[in-house]
Amino acid sequence: QLQLVESGVGLVQPGGSLRLSCAASGRTLGYSAIGWFRQAPGKEREGVSCISRRGGSTNYADSVKGRFTISRDNAKNTAYLQMNSLKPEDTAIYYCAAVRTLGDYCSAHDYEYDFWGQGTQVTVSS
């Protein structure tokens, strides 16, 4: 079983930056695509970004394009989400998820992911 743990919880002012980490254990992350999702109070969970198993393919929600950057370090069994120019509407619980894939692609759909972290709170407020 693959276990995922997010870290990087924080309170950030608008315009600030925060990096989230997703550390995997139990098995290697290198065979899996990684997705970042978020859920704000009263809203449905939405896809933020994803990265393929070798990092050759990435995808971003329109709302975060140009501000967020997803990356991974398979040697460290860890994925990251660098968030810049944060806005109050970015406030949410952020989850990382993983799914084993055969090719170098990733999906923006949460139902395609098998393993999930517990989530970490990100609050953007002055």
C-alpha cells in the first residue's frame, strides 16, 4: 500500500507563497502519477494540478496557471506544489493523490486516483 502525507500547512497573506510537499511511503512513487486537489468549505473538491510518473507531463487548472508549479523528486519519493501569488480564494484543504500508470501521463479527475493523503489546510488571509 502507498501512504501519502502532505505537509506545508500555513497561514499566508495574499500575494505570498507556500510550498506543499507530498511524501510517499510503502512503495516507490516513481510508477505513479500525482495529483493535487483542493476543497474549500461548502464547495466540491477540484483538481489543481497533476504530474506524470516521470514528470514529462503536467496539467494545471485555469485558476492556478502561472501561479502554481507542480514538481516531483522520485529519488526522494516526494512531490511538491509551489504556490505563488496566493489569493484568498486559494484557501482550502489541499490533498495529494497517486495512481499507478503505465505511461507518462496524468489525469485531472479525482476518481482516477487510488491513494490519498489526509490533506493539509492552506489559508490565505490578511
